[in-house]
Amino acid sequence: MPYRRRRLARLLALWSAALIAPLGAGNAQVVATQGAVQQQFQSPMILEFPAPPLLRFPENGSRLLKDVDGYICENAYFQAISVMLKRKSKKVAGKKSAVFDVLATVAVQPSHDKLVDVLIEFVSAGKVLATAAPVSGQVEEKRSRIFTSRLAVEEGAFAAAYEAEPGPTLRLTLRVKDD
């Protein structure tokens, strides 16, 4: 009888290990927390948000994008993203352009320090109309950092982007490295 019990116990241990091991394999892409759903990504994380109606903004008017903090990339995340129209019409590289700033606040989860790169693009119908120079920096635990990027979109393309279906998007790319 003791032989059968040991054999049964070994068999149960092997079966449970065989069933549980595949559940832990790989990387989790969605993690649920109480009260909110957070999505986990590996670097680089690329998010696209509908561009706010910048043409209706007064100069220096801004808008805060909503629901940006639920996307986490290797323990770093956008805490807030604000878009500000600087000038509706300005000559940039010999062409009339709409100029706007994007302020991206990046934070890290507790017990982490990260080096991050933020790239912001203005996209319409799958075509990149403007790319801001990438910004980089260190984000430390219990602190957040604001990254500012300036985009200049040719005036005609800017207006056409809002007339197209679907409307334009802001594409934010977050690359994260350990510090």
C-alpha cells in the first residue's frame, strides 16, 4: 500500500507541474488589477490616440489626452499627455505650417529607475505627416519627468488630415532600458 501512495503522489505532482508550467511560460500581455485594467508591453510600446481637434484650439490652447496611464512598458508608463497648439500658421522650412507641442509625462513603477526615449508622430491615413525629434532621459522611482516635443505639420496637409476618414492620430513610441 505505501508503494501505491508514493506512486500516486508522484504522478499527481508530475501532472500538476505539467499543467501549471505552461501557464507561467512566456510574457503576460494583459494584467488585471482591482478597479482598473492595465496592459503590459515590452519595449518599444507604440500607442496611437485620436488627435484632438487642434484646428479649433486658440493659439497656446491645450488639451489633455485621456486614459493614457493604463499602458505599461517594462515598468514605465505615460502619466499624462498634453497637446498645445503653438501657432496655426508659421513658416517652417519655407512652408506654412501648424506648430504644436506635445508634453508627455513619464513615470515608473516603484523600485525601478529607467532610461526612456519618447518619439511622437502626427499620422493621417497611415502616412506620417510630422515627426518630432526624439527625446531621451532618465526617470527615477517616485518621480515623473516631462518630455516636450515640437511638431510642425504643413498647413495644407494638417487641414486635410482632419477632413480625412479616419481622422489623424498621435503616435507615441516609448522605448525603455534599465538604468
